[in-house]
Amino acid sequence: MTDPCLPECGVARFLTLLNGPWATLIVRELLHGSHRFNQLREALPGISPHTLTSRLRQFERHGIVTRTTYAEIPPRVEYALTPLGEGLREVLEAMGTWAMGVPDPESGVTA
């Protein structure tokens, strides 16, 4: 059964799940392995704690990210991509390849 909040169109669904630039950049970081919350914040200068928390919760709700809490003092929480989330690797690589082929109008140099 599909989530009634997600659009039927695949492209629209993708854009809903990876809404805004931070979502894609969070996935990019998690493609390197599991991260703690503060590691993600350090890797993404300018992201607010609220935005990071919101995106991670959304990803967890949709099965893109797992949240693992370790019973330590102080508590340790790590976020990692699920196999579904790992499936975004090829998508992000394709996006990066495409973007690097777009000429920079400021430099006058084409890729």
C-alpha cells in the first residue's frame, strides 16, 4: 500500500521525499557511512538543528534511514542509510555527472 501523502508520479514522489537542498546533501553524507547527528551538522555548514532533525525523521519514517541508539553514557545515536536509501547512490552520481557538464556562464568555459 502506498503512502497517501506521497504523489503517484515517481518524479513528484522523489521531489517530495528529497524536498529542498539539505535532504539530498544529508543523503550524500550518509553514503559515506553512518554518522552521528553532530557529524552531520559539521559536514553541512549552515543547516539548522531543526532542519536536520526534521529531514532525518522524514527519512526514517519512509524507510530511507535507520536511527540506532546505543545504551551508553552519554547516549550515542547513529544514522545510516537503509538499502532503500543506498539506492540513491546512482541517482546522486547521475545528478553530479549531469551538473558537471553544465557550462559555467561566469567562466566562459564549457565542461
